[in-house]
Amino acid sequence: MLGYYAIHPPDQHTNGDKAKMVESNSMEEQQLIMNVGEEEVEEGGQPSSWNCDQIEGQEPEPAEIEEHRIDIIVEISDRVRNWIGSVGNAKERRTASLSQTSWPRIPKVPHLLRGTKDFKKFFQPRVISIGPYHHGKPHLHSVEKIKPLCAQEFLAASQQRIEDVYKKIKSNIGAVRKCYDRRPTNKYDDETLAWMMLMDGCFILQFILSERKGEREGNTKVLRVHQISYVEDELFLLENQLPFGVLQLIFEEGSLSMIDKIKEYVTARIRWPAERPIQKIQLEEPAHLLDLLRSALLGGHGGDKQQPEQEQESEQEEKQKANEEREEEQKAAADEDAYTNNTHGCWRRMMIKKSFLSFQSLFQMMIRRRFGRSNKNQETHLSSQANNNNKWQSFRHITELKAAGIHFQPSGTCFLTDISFESHFFYGSLKLPVLFIDDSTKPMFLNLVAFEMCPDAPDDYAVTSFLCFLNDLIDHPDDVKELRSKKILYNCLGSDDEVAQIFNEIGDGLIDFDVYKDVKDDIQKHYDKRMNTWIAQAYHDHCSSPWTILAVFATILIILLTGIQTYFAIPGN
């Protein structure tokens, strides 16, 4: 492949005849040939072809350009040809790789989260390793010794021969390799990787079987009690997952109905209040246990499912916005036609409008930079003054929403998608799912966020959006106290400040995908009504306790009696 380039000469040229420069590079096999045309130079040092007319702005003749052209011949090396070929076949190779992968991938934690404080504590195992990412680490060696014992017990209980199960896994080892990153699995040959999958899969199934049967003493024979608690959490780390297809290869021909026991075990990870009945969840076949836990937290469906009572409202709002935009466009077109004959007036109005909008945008940007999200108390009400197409949502935390007459209630379930808001005359009700906060909450949510960042994960970002929504609500320990008093949050850590810090640290840096945008918009509309705030403030100041209510009635009674006494004191009454 040859490339030709035409280059104009510089302002100054040297005297001489035709010059030829050849430079060769044996490593890259490139040749550079430059032919410079002959030039006649005048006394002033300028070439004769560049006359005064050309200096005055006239274009040179095509013959003059051809005379001073430099031809550069570049030869493409074989290595560059390979690069070009890889770009041309990128789409085909990507499609082929996706079609060959029968099971979803299990990547490592994305680099965006690897800078998280205490990364190893929240994303890496400390007791048990599952899969190739952390296999063979010295501090995990003690629990590796009990995996053969768990495999023996499970295969005996399911009446299977270990040779048959190993052959099934070995025959699917290609699909297993494609589930993980290439570099960690390249350290193991097919036999070692297949044996690793067999031991890890049998350990998971035997551990779940013992827990669901209520025979925890079976696990305590091989693990200490504190190790069992760690294992329960580490089975749901992103880098500690096993393809669900491998688990199916192990138990599909056994005598135990493990699929139901696995779903029951994962569902039991969601803690329900004692006064609320546990609802059954229809779970589809997952990619791994972490994916199954995510589906259970969302109620068996993705986060893109809206609340039924809000679907029609959102459709009506979209139609209304479309009509308003259409009317604005028609009005703008009419204004433009009206001012066509008056160019000066039209220009003036347009410039004034642009200047006003630019000043308004600059002012809003200064407010955002000055206060930011960390100081939510000082955000101002610019959303009502801004353009309808560019509203800035001044969202408040729980303490300020309560002052605006918005009260909080637990929803009927513990599913993260069960969020709704109802607005009345001066009273608003925000229903939130019930959450138990303990030591496992933060690593669970962080690994779910990391999983939603992966390419093969569901693209609804339901858990990430829920955490962003909760981060908007919780800013101080008083916010946690309010949710705790309404039995929405059950604090098992002991300190409201720790709970607030957990959600603020998880939500820091996350991108909100507006899964709950409709709820936020309804809250904002209710909050912008100042009459609601005034009535709610009066109610809070004078009717927050029985004593203040009695004081209000006593004051009203005294005023009435005084008025009656004054009326009858007048002569003639």
C-alpha cells in the first residue's frame, strides 16, 4: 500500500537543482523518496514563482503547485497490516466470542472500585476461596483441606460417583475458562481447573444443604462458628463466584432437589421483620449466587419495572411534555415570522434572551460549585425558576422532607423496588422497603454495585439507583434515627452515625441512573409547595405531643372565654 502527499514549500528556499533524499529503515522496511522541483531564486531571496501577486492574496497557479510538490512514498509493514486487520475483524471476533460463551462471564471487580477504602476487606475472601481468582493464597489454605470432605459427603448424599461428575465438568472446561478472565485461568491446565470446579462446587452445595436442613452441626464439624459466618458472606463476593452451570452439572443427576434449596438459602439472606409475612419469590436461572441474591433483593424482577400506580402517570406526563414542547416550537416559529420584517428588533430580542439564559446558567453553575451535594441544607429553589426542559432538582434529606410535611412509612415488602410516594393536601407519604443494617450490609451492596458494572450484568442498575436514592435521603444520624423510629431501618450496628456513614461512603461517586425518577419528581413537586411547609411546620410546633395539643386548646379556650366576658361586660348586653 502506497501513500502520496502534496506539501507546499515553505516561505524560504535554498538555491540548487533537483534534490533527492532517500532514507531506508531495514527494521520497518519503509522507504522515503522526496523529489523537489527546480527553483529559480531572485535577488531578494524569494523564489521567482512566488511573485508579488501571490503575496497580495492571489492563489498560485496549479502548475506552480505541481512544480513544488514533494512526493512521499510510505510502505506499510507486516506488523501494521496485522493491526489494520485486527480492527477490520473486531466486530466479527466479538460476535464469535459471545456466541461461543454458553455461560455469563464472571469478571474481576472493575478498576473504578479498586480504589475503595478497605478494598480487600469488602471484595476479597478471608476464609474460603471459590474459583480461580484467589485460589492457592496462603491465608486460605486451611479451609482448602476440608473441601474433599465436603465433596465426599455431598456425593454420597446425592448418590453420585465422583468420576462421572468430574467427566461432565472436564467436557465443559472450555465454557468454564471463558467465564473468567484469561490471565488467572492460564495458570491452570484443564485437569487442575476441572478439579477445582468440582471441589468448590461440592463445598458450596454441601454447605447450603447443611444450612437448609437445619443441621448446622454438620458444618461445625469442619468449620468453626466464626468461619461459618465469614463463609456465608464470602459466597456472595463477585470475585468468589462459580458459574451456576457448574453447580447444575454437579447436582442435576443427583437424588437431591438442590435448585429449590439454593433459592431458599439465598432468599433467607433477606431478613424480614417478625411481624411481616415472608413472601415467596419467583427466581429465574441466574449466572451465579450473587446474581441470584440480586434478583431476590429486587423481588424476582429487574429494577426497570415501575410501580403500577405510576406507570399511567408517567405516560401522561410524557405526553403532556411532548405537547408543551410542540406548542413552544409553534410559538417560536410564529414569533420568528412576526419579526422577519424587523431584523433589528428581532436581533435585539434574541440577544437579550440569550444573555439572560447565559446569566441564569452561569448563576446555577456557581450555586452548584459553591454548595454541592455535601451541603444539602443550603441548596436553593432554582428548579421552579429554571427552564422546564432543564430543571435542577433541589432534593432534600429526610429531616427537611419531614419539615415539609413528608412522612415515612415501611412498605409492604423488603424488596428494593418497593418505593412509592403519595401526595395529599399538605401531607405526603413516602414508603420505603425495610432494611436490616449489620456488618454484612456494606460488602453485599458494594459487590452488587461491582456486578452491575460488569458487561454481562443486567443493564437496569436497580441496586445502584436504590443506593443513590438512599444516599440522597440519609445525610446525618438524625435521618437514620427517623427511619429507625418508623421501623424502616433496623440498626444492628449500634450507632446511627455508622449507618449514615455506610450509605454515604457507598453512594460516593456512584452515577444515578434515575430508576426512581418519578418518585423524586413527585417529592419535588410536593416540596415546592410552600403552603405545605408552613402547615407542616405549624403542626410540628404545636401538635407534636399531647402536651402541646392541650396547650393549644387551653389557649383557644381562654381567648373564647375572654371574648365572651368582654361582650357581656358592655352595657346593654
